[in-house]
Amino acid sequence: MPITLLWSVDVYGRVYSLSTAGQRWVRADDMLLELKRVTSGKGRCWGIGCDHHVYLYMMPSETPIRYREETYENQRWNPVDGFTDVLLPTDRWPWSDVTGLNPQPLHSFQLPSRSWEWEGDWYVDQSCGGEPSQTGGWEYAVDFPANFSPDKKWNSCVRRRRWIRYRRYTAQGTWAKIPLDNPRKPPLPLCDISCGGWELSDQSGRYPYLWGVTQQGQVWFREGIHPRVPEGSSWEEVEVPKEVAQLSAGPGDLLWVLLWDGNLLVRTGLSLDSPTGTTWVEVDSPSKEVEALHVSVGVSVVWVVTKDYKVWFRRGVNSHNPCGSGWISIGGEMMMVDVGLNDQVKRILFFTCREFVFSSVLL
């Protein structure tokens, strides 16, 4: 059985983890780190800092995280100078992406954050179509755009070659600050985040989703998270009909949010092709007299705690019916419930005297 971690934050913002292979809580190495919330998925843990920034902890791994940057050098032939970077006004840029629509000179590539470093300098990809070539990496065609070939013909008027540079993620095993989007508008300060969706893919854990709630009740989705880009690329706002207080994403296609008025919303249509879903469906609080306080979801379960600290279970929840069919009251008084592996309630915080105020399970 693989080793898993339980993550927690105490009332002072200190971060702790408890391993299934250990016997005690271990504080994070970064003694200056102060977080308000944590959420986790396979191989990673996200947190909201007291400075309102989002932080990411990637579990150490023997496999490095590398990302390949690439750009294309484009040239056109003329009878005086041969092939040069002097192109026609209707041509693509001298340095561009593979489509030719976006300019990409070598100096325009920057590291996305301090968590990355370049492995080396730019170099020419000497293979054309996957096979080594003797043309210096050049591919030839009649015009832009056209089918390129390593074979130079009498009517080859344009050519291109690909330049490659690798960067490596160096922050595995540490808490790294996620950079603000630039020039796009970043979300307002977040008050809650939830990681989920990693079981939507056949490759478990490789494509997690991150959702966030701002202090103004907006919902945001972190785009571009995949194995080679653990930080993601940008934030996208997801419109909601009412102001949101808290949300919870499951490993699959479940996403429930808690509204300020105590009712709940369910996001439908979540899939790999539509990671932000399609529509919202409102669900009433388990008790008509008492508003909901906290929601937590798993693969096919939903737990809710109301403001009188009663615990409720939503029956009938599955991928075909994410809203479920009704509420079942569970005995006891709780302040927060967290769902972990195999839909088990891994961490329950009692109202009375526990120091830890938020926790989640790292699968």
C-alpha cells in the first residue's frame, strides 16, 4: 500500500503532515510558511497563504519534471540572397509557433516562476519528422502554410526549423508560491480552495483540477495543470448565480459549493473535455431551519455539516446523478468533515477542543 499523508493547518498557520508510515505530526521545513487552508491530491498539496498567495507542495520524486519550450525559425528564398529571414508581409513571423500565427523570438521565453531553471541553451532539432537529417534541421515547402519535408526541391521557396530548450521544476519537496497571472487579471484574495478531478483520466493523478473561492464569493478554476506544468498556467473565472462561501471537489466529476445563504450548488457536466462543467443546480440545505456550514465530497459521496453542527449524508450521488436524491441525518456534532480514500471519512474535526482547524488527505 503506498504511503499517504494527512495535511493539517493549526490556528497559527503552521503546516503539519502525518504519514501512514509514521507515528506523529511533522511540521513543514519552512518555518516562515503560514497557511490558512490546504487541499491535496495525488502527489501534491495546495495551500492559501496568510499573504493571500497560493502555494504548491509537490511530493519529491525520482522522476524530474521537465517542460520543453519550442519555437520555429522561418525563412523565404529570393534570387539575390537565397534563404533569409526577410519574409513577405503575408508570411508568418520570422520566429513563431508551429502555426505561424504567434511570434516567438528566442528572447521572449521567460521562466514562469522561481521554481524553474533552464537545463541548457537553445539548440536546433536535427530530426525532421522524427528522423535524423543532414539539412541542419531545415524542412522545406512550396509556401506557408504547406506540408514540410526534409527534402529540398526545385520549387522549395520557404523553409523552417525547430529550436528547443528544456526547463526543469526545482521546487519538489518544498512549498512554492504560485506566480500571479500577467497580464491577465488574477482572482481576488481566495478564502477557500479544493483540488480534485484526478480520477477523470485513465492515468490516475496526472491531471488534477484546482478550484478556488474569493472573499467576494466568486469561483475560479486553475487552468493548464498537467504533469509537466504542476503550477498550471492561469486562472479562469466560472460564473455562479449566487455568492459562494466554500467548495469541495471530488477525485472524479463531483463539485459542490456552499452558498452564503446556506444552500448548495452542484456543478454538472464536468469531464476531461469540459473541466469547468456546464451548469449549476441548486440543492436545499439538509435542514430547512438551519443553514449549511461545510460541504465535503468524494467519488460518490457528499457530506454536509449544518450550523448546529449536525452531520448529514447525501444519498443517491453518482456520476449520472451528481445532485443525489435526499439527505440522511448522521448522529454526533462535528465542525468539519473531510472525505479521503475510497470515500472514507478520513478526518473529522470535533467542535469542542481540537487545535487543527482544517485538514485534507493526500492520496
